[in-house]
Amino acid sequence: MKKLFPTVGEHPGWDARQTGRPQGGMAVAVGPGKERIERVQQGIPDLLADETTVRPARWTPPWRESLSGGIAHLLAAQQLPGAWFPALSVPRFVHGQSQGICDLFGARVELREDGNYFAHPLRPEPAAIDAIEPRPLDTSIYWGAVEWLTYARAATGGRFAFRNSVMTGPFDTVNYLLGTTVLMEWVYTEPAVVHRLLDKVTEVIIAMLGVLQKAAGGVLHGDALGCMCNAYCLCSECRSLVSVGIYEEFEAPCLARIGQRCGPYGIHSCGSWERTVPVARRDPNLRAMNGHVRENDLALLCELARGDIVLSIGRSQNVHDRHTWPDLRSFLSHVLRTTPADQPLEITLAEEDLELWHELSADIHCTGDPPAPSVS
């Protein structure tokens, strides 16, 4: 039987609040080109006429620039076909990236010259780690995300939805706090200390997510997801470093607790997460997994997900060029060839790549077999 693949715009995307299996098939998010964004940008000042009256104390010109640019991108994207869910993103500079929340646990968060933030690990003394008492949320650098959401929502009169600010899950946050070497040792030598720190971090994340959701008007959409709404995202990068047993003992229960308290969510991981999919499928609030194709075997991911989880797949950004796709055609051909028709999967395209997508989809639709990829 021939596999039929949708053209851009045929798939409606997914709502994480719906129960049961997500609708199968591919959903495409299309990113607008520079010229389209620039045309839309001309009308943005009228949308922000009252912006000066709602600026918080920490406001700087880049706050308005990020809001204006985000609105232009959103409005331009809405002119294009596709299943992308329109929502504004929180700029990372206002909250110290994912590292910003670490100061609540006593870690020094440093802004580097390149604009990135670094969380200095704590002293690796079990007694000192056990004595940590998290500070109030509003004393953190990360509280800037709450302030930006409050500002942006007021400045736009509540017209737009929002994606969550980038946030690490509990195990990754503890990785910041202890450092990778110490954490990888302590899961064997000091597991009780790690569990107690994870409990504290999990409660802080739950509390921060609650405040962020309230500031956004009641709901946040995933920063790593394009075509799913009503599911915030957590970064779960360290699952690529540990065994299934360690993931199941240390990370999975914390993520499940966050999902129970804060609602449906997705995860982002830059590394390999194949082996954690069976455990993840047991969490009823985990609705999507986002990552890159070269760090994973897409056919195996689809086999393990069994259509229960939306796969959000990118081309790969963190491996050397010699290990990834020589061109976009090869990548898209691989995804189209490999993904079963009943597996929900989202992919992101640039506006200028729409013609290529339609060409490949038409070939597959007519022949039942996609063009052979140029890499094995």
C-alpha cells in the first residue's frame, strides 16, 4: 500500500489537553522569511502604543525589541500555510537562560562575554548540599521571565499566546548545581543526597511554572514545539548520558510529578533519547519529544513511540557536518521515507523550502516510494 503524506497545511496540529492517542501523520511548521517579517514589522508600533505605561523596573530597550520582533515573526508566520501554533517566545536574556534558576539554590550564575550564562557548581559536600534551602522565587535572575511575560501580555492587551521560557528539568538542573562529574559519581555513591536535592529542585520548578503560567494568562505552549499547543517544555538533556535505570530512578519520577501538578508537557533533548522512550510512554502527561535525527534512529523512535507520543524532529545542530545530512533534500527524504503514516510527527521548514517539500511529497504520493537519500 502506498504511504500518503500531507502537503503543508493539511494537518491541524495537536492539542495536548485532548485525551487518547494524538492524530497520526505529519504536521509542518513553516518559518517566515526575512522579507515577509520586515513587511509586517512596519505595523508593529501601533500594536504597542501603550507599551511605555507597563514597563517594569528592570526594563531595557531590548525588552521592547524582543517583543516587537516576536510579534512580527508571529504575524508573518500566520500568513503562511502549515500547522504552526502562534505564540510569542520569552527572550533568554531576561532570565539568564536555563541556568538562571540555579541562583535559588546558592549557585553563582555568571553572564559571559559571549552572552551566555554559566552556573558555577556548588561545593561537592553532601552535608552542604543537604542543607540547601531554596530562596524565594522572585529573588532569582529567572524571575525576569515572569516580569517579561507580565509586561508583554499587558503591552499587547492579551492578544497573543506565549511559549514557556527555556527551562531544564530536575535532573539537568541538578547537573548544573553539582557539575556533571560529581552528579555521575553521586548517583552511585550518594544517591540519597541526589534524591533529596531533586525533590527540592522539582518543587521549585513546579512553583515557577505555576507563576509563569499565571503571568501568561493561564497556559504556556512549548518553546521547543511548533505544532502542539497547551504543552510546556522541559529540557531533559542528561538522559543521553545515563542508563535507562538511572533515568527511571532519578529523572522520570520528577518529570511525572511536574506533569501531575502543572499539566501536559513535552521534553527537548539534544542527545540520544531512544532508550528512554519506553519509560516516558508510561507518563500520561508527556505528550511530545523534541530532538535531532542524527543523534537518534528515527525508525527506532517511531517503533518505540507506537504513535502515543508526538515526535518533533530536527535536522541536527550538535554533530559534525560529516555525520549529518549533506543537504535538506536528503534530510527531508529520510524523514518522509522512514516515518509510518500513523506516527504523529512535526517538522519545521523555512518559507523558502516549501517548494522542495511539495516536490518530495508529490513524488512520494505518486510512487509510494520516496527519493533515495544521498547518505546511508
